[in-house]
Amino acid sequence: MKPLSVSALVVVLTPGFAAQPPLKIGIDTQATEWIVSLEGGGQICDRSGKPLLRLGPDEKLRLWWDSRGVSDPTTEYRVQVGKPHTSAEAAALMKRLKDLGEAPERVKIPDADTWRVLTGHFQEAAEAEPVLQKLQDLGFEELWVASESRTSAIRKGRALYAITDRYERKALPLTGVWLKPSGELTSLQGKGRYRGKVEIFPNAQGRLTVVNTLDLETYLRGVVPKEMGAWEFPSLEALKAQAVAARTYAVANRGKRAADGFDMGDTVADQVYGGRDGEQSLTDRAVLETEGLFATYGGRPIQALFMANCGGHTTDVGQVFGGQAPYLRAVSCYAPKPVTLPYASGVAVPLESAQPWLSWELLRLASVAIPTDWLSGERLARPATFGDLAQPVRALQQRLALEARPLNRDGNLYLGLAKAFGFQRLVEGQERPQDAAYFLPDLTTEATTQDRLLAAFLTRRGVVPASAWAASEPISLRQALQVLGRLWQELEAFTPGEGSLLLDRQVRRKRGGPEPLPLAPTLLVVEEGPDGSLRLLPKADIQVGDRLKWIPGEGGPTQVLVRRLDPDGAAWDRYNPTAHWRVEYTESDLLATVSKRIKVSGIRDLRADYNNQGRVEELTLVDTQGAAHKVHGMHIRGLLGLKDNVFRWLTVGQGANRRWIFYGRGWGHGLGMCQTGAYGMALEGATFQQILQHYYPGTNLQRVD
């Protein structure tokens, strides 16, 4: 990719960005007690900073909220009416609902300029059914039971206590405490360690809220590795793109959860934040090298949405949350022209379109023990001779430092190969005639007892198929070499090297760094299909990021290079396990999943309207009464319990025995930056600026110093 011009990076001091105040991150709101410790000891203070008690360096303290055994639920169920609305649409809908005796409210969607309209307050989802039925009978569409945060006043008469290691109990202020370590870190048992200020205070539901207050850049050190860690996505440019997106999202969503006493939570509902324990050196570097950079549109921080995997193409915000944002529009996750690197075999290979005879055993033997011109269907189909195998056997004996035992030219070839490596020494006292009869009932009676036991051993180990002992046709060279390769694997187990191809022709092993891959001049280039089949190639243009496997020669460079055809194709986002997925439901399981959100007695049919990228924009569920229930956007995958809206399905069977099989790709809402796609772009040489401007088209980068 061509590098961006320097004008793409605008360095300005923008009002509204400058002097960013600390962020308040909600760590938890559900527990009624915490066990805490402070690095180097420290003090427990009230929230104004007044010391209440001192904690030693190795001392733990239990903070307990005495709820009198009573606490309010933190969530409730409400009925959402319709898809997201503009402000005017929401007002009109609320008036209509009020005229019907409902008490509706509207809730702004944080990630778009649209509103959800909710009505009713229910402790259990089933309690919402009368309202659902009423509105459904009146012709309202897309009715949805939504789980919502519940607010209430703090109960009186409770107490907050500190209980020391010596079981001393001290009453603490009902307004909560500030944990002040002498060092840098505050530890919350079962959660982790945190930099910055940590406060614990009672909330309206009769539990304890934990808030970590810290500066923006330190916060990002705990976010970036949790959202897009260096172990999974070891590319600095991709991580820098994530750092800018996370920084921008944090500023744009400051105060999103002010009603709960903090700005944002630490989960996927906002941004995943892991505190000090989440930090990694490469993501720290990504944060540092983009310090102060924001993605902006019209001089304001954007809603920098991102998702794990876009399923090959992102979508427009209007299809998910409603509303408009020029920078949240659909873009492809495929390169216009994938970056490939050429490789060629250094020896002649057979020009056969299908090579079912090729196996890993043969490839490994070709790296050290057999001539490469043996790798042809015609040659391998010929009957094997002891003369053919003498040299490969000797080569392996030397490699394994075994006695130079010649092949016994009398008797069965498979047994002769096994005896050349001393396997006959293993059977006496271990193998039993009864087992030989069990595995090999058709073995000729002329075989000696010792040979029958050895044959049973080889069959039990999977070295020789049971059917091979009774075959009347001659043993082919392929069959003999296959057994020779398996005997070698028994004595010297081997797993091919494996890593991803990088732009500079190095490879990166999983959870490892880049390393060179020296290639022998007599290299064999092989292609592995998604089904595991192998095919020799005279040459291959291998896409950067493809998975390679390799077999080195005898203590030297790689002799065999295997390019895996990625089952997930050529997209930038193919490096995620959810690039493609399959989910199967029984009829009852799908009905149970659907019934968590909408009221239906059964499912007659599902119908979908798709956009040009295969993403479901509208799903219609026709129930057994013939009523049509429509859902849009985020509700679609939520209704069906799927990872994304990019899916199709087949049905098998009828009635109660019907099964629904969904095939899909992607994971997330499909808006903004595809995290896996950012990694794929970086592998092909994209800078973080190019990544951001691809997924957030029309945006600028602005720095605040």
C-alpha cells in the first residue's frame, strides 16, 4: 500500500479535546463485599481523602456492605416498541402509546443519534407478555423484551464495614471509601490490580460500586490489549489503530453511564478494560506512539465503533442503530488486489491436477530419504521392491543412529521394514495370540507366531491397515513408503513447523516473533486444501498472511514448503475463529431462544431481506398463528442467538423434528473498524492511518498536545 502523505495527520490543539479530565471506569456494581490490598500498604480514606485506617504492605482487608439481607435487582424488563427512531418519530410514537394507557419513555442510543422507545417495568420477562399481546393486537411491529438497568433510591439503615486480618470490624462512612496505596497499585481479589484512584461505595441496588479513576492514556494501556491483544494480533500498526479508536471512543462516550456514578464500564458494553494485569509491552508502545491522537469528523471526536470481525464487509450505521454518520458507512474487508509473494519448486513436479497419493509421510521422506522424482502417481503405483527401499531404510537408520540391519528379502515387506528398525523386539511378552486373532483374523496361517504378533502390533499402532495383511495384489511403492514414514514417526515424532507468511518473507509462529525461513534450492512447494488434501505445485503466489507449514532437510534449510489454502478465504478478517461459523438448533431450542425476546407460540417460517453484502437487514418470523414479527439491526442476531447478521440457513426435517442450520460469518454489529481486518491490513503493509481512514472514511487524525 502507498504511504499516506504527511498532510493526512493534522496536528492541532482542538477545543473540546484539550486538558482531558480523568476517566471514571466502573469495575463492578454487583458484589456486596471485596477483599482488597494495597501495594506497599497504605490508607483507607473517606471519599474526600480523610484517613480512616492504615493497611500494612501484606495486609488484606475485607470491605462488606451490610445489606440487611435485602437488595434490589439491578435490571428489569421493558418492552421496546419498534426499531430505533429519530427524535420526532420517538415523540410521535410515545404520544400514540400514551393514548393507549401506556407510560412510555425514550432512551438515546449512545452510538447513534436515534432513540429507543420503552414501556412497562417488569421483574421477569414473562410479566411483559400481556403488554406484548396488547400492542401486537393493535398492530404494532417489532416488539421486543429488553433487559434494562434499573434505578432506585438508596435504602436507609445499612452499614459499610472494614474487617481486618485480625477480624476487627470498623464502621466506614455510608458514602464509601477511597483506597490509597503507598505504591502504585490497588488489588481487588478476584478482579485484578489497578493504577490510579479506586473508590468503593454503595449503590442504589444495595450492592457496592467500584470505580477506577485514572488518566486517559493509562486507561488505554488496560483497554487495547483486552480489545485487541498483542498475542492474538501481533502487529504494531494494527494495535496503533486500535489505540486511536479506543481513545476516541472513550472521549466521545465520557459520561455515558453517569447515572451509575462513572463514565463507562469495563466490559464489551463499552470497552473491555483489564487494569494493570491486562497491560502488554507491544500495546503499551502502540498507546505511547499514538499519544494524544484522535479520529475526528468535522473537528469532533467520532463514535469510533469497532467489532471483532465484520464478516467480509462492514455496514452503514442506519442499518443497525438508525440515524446517519458519514464515517460509519459500509466498506469492504477485502484488498482490491491481495498482496502475494512468489515461490517456486526447485525440482520438477508432476503436472497432475489431483494427487490423492500424496501424504505428509511421503513429504517428510522426500526431505531426507527418497528422491523427489518418486513423487508421481505413476511411479508410486508400481510394485515396491526390496531394492527400492534399501537406500531409504539405510538413510533413516543412519539418522536414528540404529544398527545397519539389512532388509530381509524373504517374507512380507511390511514385516521386513519393521524388523529393519528393531520393532520385533517389542512384541514378546506384550502382544498376545488372542489379540492377533482379533485384529487379523484373515492373516495367512503360514505366518509364524512371532510374525503374527508383530503384525498385530503394527496394526494396533495404526502403522499398517488391517486390510493390508489379507490383500492379494502386490504392495505398491506408495503403500510401502507410507508404512516406512509411519515407522519413522513412531521412532522420531515430528510436527511440521507452522507460521504465518509476513510481507518480508519471514514467518511468525503463533505467539512468537518473526523469524527467517531459509529455503533449500531443491524446494518442494505444496498446497494443502481445507479438506487436508495435498498437491505438489511447480510455483505458487502465496498471499501474505497465509499459514505456512514446512519440513526442514537433514539439519539444513526447508526442503518442503506447504501453503495452506485458508478455509476462511482471502479477506483481511480471516484470522479470527469466527470468520465463518455454523450454528444448529433443534426446533424446540430455536423456539426457546426466540421466546426470550418475543412472544410466539411456534415458528412457521423465517424470511430475510439482505443488503448487497449478504447482511440481514430485516428478519420476519411468521408464527404458527400466521402473525408476522419483524426485527431489524442488532435485534436480528440477538433474537436468533447468532454472532452476526451475515448468515443464511437450511432447514432439515419437519414439525418437532425440524432442525435449523445457520451458516454465517463475522462477530459483532458490523459498524466501524473490523479489529481482525485491521490486523489483516497491517500484515499487507498498511499503516495505522490507512487502517483508520479505510474503516472510518472521511475522518482526520488530530493530535492534542
